[in-house]
Amino acid sequence: MSNLCLPILTYHALAEGVSPVSISQGLFRWQLRYLKQHGYQAVGLEEMLNYSAGESAKPQRKIVALTFDDGVHSVYQTAFPLLRKLGWTATVFLATGYLGRHTDWPLDPGVPRLPMLNWRQVEEMDRAGINFQPHSVTHPKLTDLNRSQLEQELRDSREEIERRLGKPARIFCYPHGDYNARVINCLQQLGYQGALTTRLGCCRSGSPPFELPRIGSARLRSGFRMVLALGGKYAQALKIKQALIGK
């Protein structure tokens, strides 16, 4: 179990054009088809965390978790119909303060302003088996906040999801991938079970539950890269490549 790769794939938007947070619908379709043809089954994050924590026996099938950060509209428009056809689940991390609006937090260079989901769409997807978890209220850099502000972001986003959907929401995703020991401590005190980072890597048995790595879907543009990523060797291969280029 210690060497078993438990891949968690990261998505944001599904759109044409060049953007660090988007992949095309065609590439998303290809990735889903690749996973299906190679015997993978998409599972919920709770199940993945149980395997990572050693609370469940080794899975009897190949599994992957699909995650979408922010909660942009293309998740509903493009990803949801494809996932529903497969009967697969995914987890969407919501910046709850922007639902029904646009991604109007400070954006990184090259990242477009995008429309967000609204609560009606969230509720429809929830009924169809898509899971929703907190991604803060206002998508800030959490390490810049004081304790009161931090607690409000972590608590209020979770409480709104739980109130509207009527089910627990205890897995967090760090906005901008920004966190430190103080943020982790606050999550633990508020009763969260784990948190996802933007650090490249494969989740494994014994991975720190509040520092879980993921694999960015934009990197997976060939069967070879998918093999490396799903086998837990992509990060290692990337380091070797970067070292060779550096030389």
C-alpha cells in the first residue's frame, strides 16, 4: 500500500485558448476516455482520503479523483454532462462569495475573468452526485490574513455549502495553493479532515492529510504523460528534465 499511487487530478476551467487555468473540451474528453479505457474509476475525495489514511484496504480497482478549483461555469456547461454520461463523480471547490458572479478576485497574469456557477447549478449537480467542498469565501491568500479573517474564510464557506446542500463539507482546497502551519492549524481546529495543495505529486498511503498533492491536468497531453502521472512518476520525471535543461 505504501507505494500505491492515488492520483488526484486538478482542473479549473474548460475553455479554448491559452490560459494557465484552462484546458480545452477536446483535451478533457481525451483524458476521460483515456482513464476509462485503461480501467480507471473516478471516486470521491472522501474515499481517496480513506485509502491515503490507511483506513480502507487497498482498492480492488484503479481509482482517480477529479477536482475542479474555484467553481467556474464551464464545470456545469462542459464537464458535468460528460461526467454524467460516464456515471462518474468529481469534487468542485467553491469560492462561495463569488457564486453567480465572475472570478473578480486578483488574478494572476494570463488568467482570464470567468463566469462562476450559481447555486441553482450547484444544487442540480449535487443531486446528480457531484461533490462540493470549500475553497474560501473571497479566494484570498490565506497566509496574509489575521486569525479572525482566516477563521471567517474557512468557516463561512463551509457553513454555506453545508446549509444549502445539507451534507458535510470537510475537505478544503487552498486558494492560490497558499498555506502554512498556521492555516493548517486553523483548519484542524475547525474540524476539517484534510486539504489539497497545488504541489505536483501523487497522493499515497501516509500522505499528510492537510498537504495532499495533485496532478495538474494541463500537463497531461499525451498517453506517455498520463502513464507517468497515474503511476506516480511524473514529478520525478519533471525534476530530471529540469535538471537536464539546467545543465
